[in-house]
Amino acid sequence: MKTYLAFGLLIMTAVAAMAAPQTLTAPIRTRAVRKPAPPPPIYRENVQGVVPRAVRGGNPLQMLNPRAPAKYGTWVESTSFDPDIPGKWKGIKLFEIFF
């Protein structure tokens, strides 16, 4: 008797599942379109020397200060050296252009 009851319940659930209409369409959702990240900016400093460094630095008087922070640079960056005599300076680089 128990087997007939279990079988009957199984049949009733199968018929109920078949009788319910099934939809085969997916719900419509709007997806947020992801924009690609912009490429990183390319900064090339083609011009160096005392004058461009003073303009970029913001405070040109700090270039004369021996205790200035490292962001203002050192005297070696703005000095041209004599290739024949090591350690002998030859002049000051006002503008230095790289190609």
C-alpha cells in the first residue's frame, strides 16, 4: 500500500510539473558597457638644462640652495664636463636637446 502511495505522489508531481508552462526566454537585463581604460600618458622630456628645469620646478631659487630637496636636482645635471680632463667642468647647460 505504501508503494502505491509513493508511486501516486511521484506521478502527481510529474503531471504538475508538465502542466506548468515553461518559458525558454531569458530575462532581459541591461548590462553596463565597460569602456576600455585610456592608455597611460607618455611623457618624454626632450629638453633638459637649467632654464627648462627652473620652469618645471616651480621655484627657480631652490636651484641655488645647497640644501634644497632632491626634486630640484643636483649641480651635476646642469654642468658640462671636459672629456679630455676628467672632473673638470666646462660650462653650464642652459638648454640641452635630445633627439
